Amino acid sequence: MLRRISQDEAMGRGRRGAIDADAVADAARIVADVRERGGAAVREQAERFGERAEGAPLVLDRAAMEAALLSLDAETRGVLERTAGRIEAFARAQRGSITDLDVAIEGGRAGHTLVPIQAAGCYAPAGLHPLPSSALMGAIPARVAGCERVVVASPGASPVMLAAAALAGAEEFLAVGGAHAIASLAYGFDRFEPVDVIVGPGNAWVTAAKHLVSMDVGLDMLAGPSELLVIADDSADPAIVAADLLAQAEHDPRAAAMLVTTSTSVADAVDAELAEQLPELATRDVAARGIANGFACVVSSIDAALRVADAIAAEHVEVLTRDAESDASRLKHGGGVFIGPQSAEVFGDYGAGPNHTLPTGGGARWTAGLSVLDFLRARTWLRMDASESAERVRADAAALARIEGLDGHRRAAERRQPVRV
């Protein structure tokens, strides 16, 4: 069921852009309309897509979120609370791993202070199904980072999404989606204030809109369709490999499920398992397309498999080999790495700890998944003294200004004279 391709073909699948030209054209009209007409344009789009009934509020407050949380059955609430706890624990550990800096430099001291972004907008998809996990993954790290205002944006206002936003600590819930949600977060409307950073996954129009507003607001990344690449040797369980590939494929018709293996027999067995497991899925129509977008590639060694994986730099990489820990340590590029047969990618999706918003399309070569870091700024500072040791810095600054022809810079540097005792 997985198309067989050569190693060279597989390595050519890297650097796949996330931006769809048609979606950009559509999103540009919506973003411009929201920016020009504000709430009236947002409401038109919300009613057009059936997100809000006529006259229903576009923005819901904390009380509405808490009421939705109270309305949940005990089992659903328990799942959300436990998942939120795991995400928060990991986010707090991340925050604790980075600190302010204060270091002596020639002529004074310098450093950085970690300052939270003031207002964060966290997009959470709710297309075919509401995704409360995305609301938790976006808003909890923002709150742990110290953002003063956290907004969750998601089409409609299903109780489970509102409840997730409540558990994540959001103050506001923007009950619209798509390009008009991104424009609303970037530019505001009526009494809804714009945010300073927008994070979270979304469809092609959400990604296009994020691209369009990127000069005016911070972003986490521009992510495309979801991906899973499995590295397997002859020790891998074909039933597990197939189950994991299908779990990824059911995300989206444009998702990609990829297998790179050192064993032809494993590739054949995975195909047989896919043929057996796919008809059992309620999501088989979507999953079948995700499988069709993927491939199986048989290579000569684990080293070759790692070269293929690094060339693709997939969103998720599972390492299912005898020496999974060692092999994973040699992997250079991957949005999230899942080591060994017990570490299913779906555990990352559903809140074992690390964030599930990850770079796609080769983006793992230059960026990382969503984390507390996306909501912090390392603001640098400099405090020079008037000592003689600062004289060399002053003299060099003046000399560089002369080289660059910036006379005002030279004069400003030379006005700082050391104190003679």
C-alpha cells in the first residue's frame, strides 16, 4: 500500500513549502477585509462558515469557559485535567532550564533578561473534529511563560474546546477560525485587542493568513500537512509500524506517512498490516489518502536511513530499531523524535509532555516545536562604566564609526571619557 521509492527519490522530498498560493489569495482578501471593516467583516465570515449564529458573541469570556468546564462529564474532564497537568509540568521544566544572564565584559557588565510576551493568541483547529489538545498545547506554555493575556481562537465554541481553554488559563475565547481568526488576532476588532504573537496549527488558509500578518505580529512557525517518518530495522513490529502510520495519515488528506527500513520483509509486512488495519478505521477515507501521499524506502543500513531522515527533516520521526537510543542520538533533523517501540507518536499528540505543534516540510532544519521559548524574549542589556578599561571599547567604537563613515556614532562614542583618578 505504500509506494516503494528509491533512496535518492526519498532524499529529494525535503524542503516542502507550507504555503499554498490559492489559499494565500483567498486569505489575503479576508485579512484585508477584517483589517478594514473590523468586527462586521469577522461576523460575516463567522456566519458564512456556520461558526456563530446571527447575533451570537464572537468573543467569550472566562465565565463562559468555566461554565463549559463544569458541564463536562467526569471522565472527559479527568482526561483533560490530567493531560493539562503533564503539559504544564513539562513547560515548567523547560522554563526552569533557561535563566537570566549577567556577565562581566570589558568596561562593564552585560546580559539578558527573559521577558514574557504580553499577549498571546493560540489557534486550535476544530474542523472535522474539535482538537482540545491543541488548545492546551498553545495556551499552557504561554501561561507558564508569564503572558499577561492569553486568547484561544477556535471555530465555533464547543463545550470541550471552551473547557480546554479554561483549564489552560485563557482569559478570552475567540469563537471563529480560518483566516478571519488570524486577522482578528493580529489586528483586533471592536473591543477585542490584538495580540503580540500567534501560535498553533491550522489548515492551509490559517497558515496563509499567518504568513500574511507576519510583518505585524510574531509567529511560531508556518506549518503544513502533518508528517511521520518511521525508521525501522528487522526488529520492528510491522503491526505497530502500520498502526502508527495510519494514526498519522488520518490527520488530514494531505498528511504523509513514510517508512524507511533496512528490511524488505518488514516493508512487505507493514504493507500487509496496512491492508488489514485500514478498513477497520472509522477515518479510513482520509487515512487512505495520507498513506497514498507517503512511501516505503528500503535502504542498505541504519546510516543510510538516518541520511534519508535528515534530508526530509520530518515533523515526527519514530526510531524503531534495536539500538533506538543510539540511533536517535545521531539524527540531526526532526521536529519531534520518538525513541523505541513504546514511544508512540500519538503520545506526543496527546500530551505526554512535549508540545505537538512541530515544524513540517523540512522546517525542522532551522526551527523547533512550540515551547515556552516562543513566549519569551531574551532582552539584552548593557551597563558600561567610566573606568579606564572601558577606554578600549570606546576607542574601538569610534574607530569603527570612522571606517563606516558614521560621524555621529564617532562623536557619541568619544563623548564617553574614562574617569581619571
